[in-house]
Amino acid sequence: MVSLYHISDIHVSSKYFQPELMEQLISEVNQVRPDLLVLSGDLTDRGLGFEYQEAKRWTDRFEVPMLVTPGNHDSRNVGYVHFEDLYGSRYRIVRLPGVHIVAADSSEPDLDEGRIGRSIYPWLHEALDAAGEGDLKVFVTHHHLLPVPGAGRERNILQDAGDLLKVLVDHGVELVLNGHKHVPWVWRFENMLIVNAGTATTSRLRGKGKPSYAVIDLDREAITVRHKYYDGSEDILHHPLERRTPA
Ligand SMILES: [Fe+2]
Ligand SMILES: [Fe+2]
């Protein structure tokens, strides 16, 4: 089994950032030691250099492997150059035993709207094709692919969400990890779970929402997603996977 922590929208330098939640999260992650921590964007508020330095000081304290992708806030003010300096490529492949993870930047400089973009699709096909036989496939990007309930007026859904969903379904991707809306949610779509992580460490919430993060266990039979809140409560979804017969 592979265990992931999926956190998003930490917005370290915004006035909504709650350092005590970050402290709690760091100590939990370092105690649980998941195989990978996925941070699906919006590390900063305006993509400024000093904000990235602050984000890096926090994220360096996680003592587990990390996969980080930028969000729309991180690409403001040409912030993606700091992202690349501190966190590496905005397009990544991570391999864990039996799990193949592909992450792509969906942000556009100085825009809140997101898209993967036509020029990236050849890479995406190749990256997903590189999965080993029988691997579970996971795709990570900041913007959401489907509308999220309780998130107010719909906006900023990936501009090429339809094309991307088709690619992910055609490649048999089982799990998609998004952020952006600050609302935790899970949709089942075909044989795929689409997980929206809430905001992990801010009070920038909608309605009576609470800061949260997702703990995800993956094996060949099922994916279990827990949206965890800092008061100890959690929402759990168990998703049995369809067994595919080999061609
Ligand atoms: Fe955000
Ligand atoms: Fe965002």
C-alpha cells in the first residue's frame, strides 16, 4: 500500500495564514511518514520572492518526499521563476511502488484562470504512458476539473477540463488531485476519483468550511480518502477499484 498526504493552498504569506495549523500539520506528517506529500499549489499569496522563501522555510521542515506543483497565486508577478529555483520543474513524474504520479502546472502568469494548454498534451501522453504494467496512475494539478459544491459561483475551472478529462480517462488514471477552491470534496468520474483538497493552513474559507487536508491510501483494490480537520473530525470515502482485465 502507498500512503499520500495531499495538502493545498497553504498561502503562507497571506493574512489568512495560520502558522499554528502548519506546525500541527508538519508534526503529524513527520510522525506518520507517508510515502509522499503532495502540495497542489498556492504556496504563496502573490508569487513574490520573499513569500517563496517563507514557503520554502516551512516546507523544508517536512521530513518526507514531496511533490509540489504551482497554483495561480504562485504565478503572479513572474513567481514561477522562484518556484523553479526552489521546487524544480513545474512538470514532474514521481514513481512509487505500484503507483505512477504525473504532475502538471495549470497556472497562467497573472491570471486566476487555469489550463494545461495544447503544447503540454504530447508530454502528458508520454508521461502517462511511462507507467509500469499494473501501476495505479495519479494526476496532480492545481485547478479543479469539475465544479465543487459549496464553492460559490463557479469560476476558474480548467479551461481545457474536457480535453484533460478525456486524456486521463483514456489513460486509465485512477486518481486526480486538485486544489484551488479551498473546499474539500471528492467526485467519482468513470473509474477515477477526483479529490479536491481544501486549504490546509488558512482561514480563507467558504461558509462554515474548516481548514483541512487529505490522507489517501492506495492499493490495487481500493483508494481511501480521508479529509481531515484540525479538530480531529474527518470525512472518509472508500472507493473500490474496478479490476481491469489485461488486454
Ligand atoms: Fe488558493
Ligand atoms: Fe488557486
